[in-house]
Amino acid sequence: MAKKESKEKRINDITDAAMEIFLEKGYENATMESIAKNAGISKGGLYHHFKSKDMILMFVNQKISKNIEKVMYTSMEMPSVKEGLLFYIENYLRYWLEHPVETTFLFLSITKILDNHELLKYYQQFTGDYMKYFEETFKMGVKLGEFIPHDTRTSAVTLAAALDGIICYMILDKQLKLEEVVKRFEEKFIKPIEKQGL
């Protein structure tokens, strides 16, 4: 068991070191040697875990995505669909605001999508799952009588796009507070489809 923990720690050290190097030098200028040095391991030790910096880029994106998936799964356990959506909106935004390194890394990764077929495929799959989560959540709200019947696909696409878009504005405009943004998202995306009297 200790061996497994040691391997997990080593991989975490490598991915943390890689994020630093990618952000400091840029993806193109980062080398496996500089990542190994920053992680405090030999180049051979790095190649034992990752065969290329593309593989590291993919792994770090998967690691970041798992944190978002946790928010998604927790939102599904809320007492109502509305509470689940509000929980997701708040904690999704909070994650990116409180993890500036990961946010910057996400933006860097997006610039690499067209050059990296595997990364593009990964993000296409993740985006599909992301949209499905929202669409199924809105459908569940309709089914349970919390929401009026409506075009759940449109609700899913517009909410997902608005969430990803507002992150940039919140980073650039410090007057945009999380509580206020969540309230405005509720007014725009949830209240118009709520059944009256709830």
C-alpha cells in the first residue's frame, strides 16, 4: 500500500511541476528535462511515468476534470434539482476562482486543442458529458414537477456557455462577486422555468 501512495505522490509531484513549467516557459519551450528537474527526479524517472509532454498535458487535464466531476456528483445528491443546480453553479465558479493555476492551465490547454488530437478528443468527450449532465438535470426537474416543460437542450447549452464565459469576467472584474453572480444565474436560468407556487 505504501508503494502505491508513493507512486501517486510521485505522479502528483510530476504534474504539479509540469504545470509550473508549462505556465512559466510556455508549452512549446517546456522540455521533459526541465519538468524532471522541477519535480526533483531523473529524466529516466519521468519517462518511466510519462513518455512525452503531450501525455503529461493530457493527464493534468484529466486530473483537473476529476475535481469538476466531484462537484457534479455532489450536486446530484441535493434535496431538489434547483438546489443541485445552484450548488453546481456556485462550486464550479468557486473552483476556478480559487485555483488560478489550474484556470490558467485550462486556458493554455484550450490553445493546444487543435494541435493535439488526443486532447481534442478528450475535451469533445468531456463537453458531451458536461452537456448531458445539464440536459438530464433539467429533464429531471421537469419530470419531478419543479420546472415547467421547456427545451432542456437549449437550457443546457446556454447555462454551460454562460458559466464558462463568466469565469473570464470574474477574473478581470473584481466587482463581480460570487454570491451576486450565482443570484443572477438563478434569476436568468432557473426562475423562468420554475413551476409557479414552488
